[in-house]
Amino acid sequence: MSKKKLVFSGVQPTGNLHLGNYLGALKKFVSLQKDMECIYCVVDLHAITVFQDPIQLNENILETTAGFLASGLDPDKSIIFNQSSVSGHAELAWILNCVSRMGWLNRMTQFKDKAGADKEKASVGLYIYPNLMAADILLYKATHVPVGDDQKQHLELSRDVAQKFNNDYKCKDFFPLPEPLISKNISRVMSLRDGTKKMSKSEESDYSRINLKDSADEIRKKIKKAKSDSEPIPDDIKMLEKKPEALNLLTIYAELSKTDLKKTIAEMSGKDYSLLKAKLTEILIEEIAPVGKEIKKLLNDKQQLKKILLKGSEKANVIAEENLKNIREKVGLI
Ligand code: AMP
Ligand code: TRP
């Protein structure tokens, strides 16, 4: 068995890349590319599990690609491509649909959240989405998967699918069991308006999130309006857990200033939230505004972005085809 380490992760092209994507995923993608082989995918087939306007989807695929590059991903170091251009993802997903179990999918909380009250009306794609995610990872025999905490359950399913395939087809260790890489300090960035909900692309209010494309002015306004607390910042983490919006602001500040929450609380306790907000605004503008500017600049040359995706797809396809040949053989297909 090859013991080679390989990183794979994906981001859906559904618009509004935000601070949660940046701290939970993109920043980690960038640090991993320094010393590991990495494959990063714009997962367009995942996006269409919920209807997407075709023109908007096309734009969002390029914008997400620009977001990857603007955050620091380098197409000479990492393979960067869009999922639908490597047909092996869909082919392996079908095979894995036949390995995965209904009972496993029925436990997926993201499906329950996204499908809402009327599950009968959800697309079949949305239901089997975790099997496509398993296919994305296993197609490359990836060993490490950097994601935010919300993807933990899907990763566990990918491991179960890999293990069942290895057992069913009597090929121990054929698929490595992928390891999630989830940041301990900031696994889930929360909404600026409701600290019990994660920051999300689809939340109606734009004030709930910092978008990577936000200008310095927009960042300033959003942090000013962010929910906090009327009492000074407490010195006790237990107290803060009862104030999720305040805890979220402190956690984001700690992460961006490359320190930990404990030290940040020690620095800030007894002070007013306006001071934290001022410092947070400053550091956000310093780190996020240049990323947004770069995204906008990259979007001026869409042909170049398409070229990068095409080159990445060609590289990804070579690995995918080689692995698929063995997978088809294991299953008994001719
Ligand atoms: P998505 O935009 O849902 O495709 O997510 C892309 C990546 O960003 C995944 O690894 C997610 O786990 C991560 N992510 C999305 N939202 C958040 C958040 N609020 N906090 C931390 N990570 C997040
Ligand atoms: N499901 C992930 C999300 O919504 C995106 C994704 C698709 C992914 N395939 C993947 C992440 C494979 C990691 C590995 O964020």
C-alpha cells in the first residue's frame, strides 16, 4: 500500500466566500501546500444539489477559484480545478452510492438542516451528497482533509464508506481512511448577528458575515453593528460561553492576531467591547481587504482563471484515471 500523504479539500461555488471559509479552510489549505501534495477543488457538482442559476454558477466557479488564489494558493504547488471537469468524481460517486448505506445517510444532520421541513421536496442529490464527497476524497486516495467543524460528520461517513469498500471487495488498506484536519482554535466561525449559528454564505443578512470581497468600509460597518454585550469583557471563559457573540468576536481576534483565546481574554478582560471591536476591525482590514482586492483583480481576467482550472483538471485527471482503473478492477467491471 502506498503510504504517501495527500491532502484533498473542496469548497462549493455558491458565492460570498466569507471569514468562516477563510479561517476554517482556506488559510489551512495555504499552509499545507508548503510541504504536502495538495489537491483543492471547486465542487460545482455539490453546488447543484440545490438549484443554481446557470449564469450565476458559472461566475461563482470563477470567483471561488479567484478566492483560492487570492488567499495564497499557488497553482504551481497545488492542483486547483473544478470537480465537474474530472468525470471520475461522478463515476466513483455512483460506485460508492452502492457501498454506502441508507441508514448512514439518514443520520446526516446537514441534510436535515438543508432539506428543511419538507424532505419530500429535497433533491435526491442533496440526500446522497456525502457519497459524492467521499468519492472526491477517495478518487485521489487522499489521506488528509482540511475542513471546518461542520464537515466532521461527512468525513466520518467517508471513512465508513472507505472501510466498507475495503471489506466488501477484500482489499484491506486499498482506500486509506481519510483524516480530518480541523483547527482546534477556530473550528467554527459564528454569525455576527447570532452567535449560536455558524457564519454562512446563505444567511439572508449580509451583516451576519464578513465577505472576503468586503471593502474596508464594509468591514468597519459590520463589526460596529456586530452583536456583543453591554457589560465589560469578563475574565472567565465559562461566563463567555453564555455570551456566544462576544466569545465569537474574541475567538476571531485571537486567531487573526496569532495568539490563543486564553491570552486574548487576559488582555481584554474588564475592557469595553468597543476597544475589542476597534482592534478587530483594524486586523480584519489588514488581512481581509487585500484578499478582496485581489479577488476583484483576478476576476478581470476570466480566461486566465479558466486556464488555471483546465491545467489543474488535466493533472487531477491523470491521478483519478489511474486510481479508477484499479477501482473498476476491484469491483469486477470490465
Ligand atoms: P462551503 O462554503 O460550505 O463549501 O465550505 C467550505 C469550507 O469552509 C469547508 O471546509 C467548511 O467546513 C468551511 N466553513 C464554512 N463555513 C464555516 C464557518 N462558519 N466556520 C468555519 N469553517 C467554515
Ligand atoms: N461538503 C463540503 C462543504 O460543503 C465541500 C466538499 C465537497 C468537500 N467535497 C469535499 C470538503 C471533499 C472536503 C473534501 O463545505
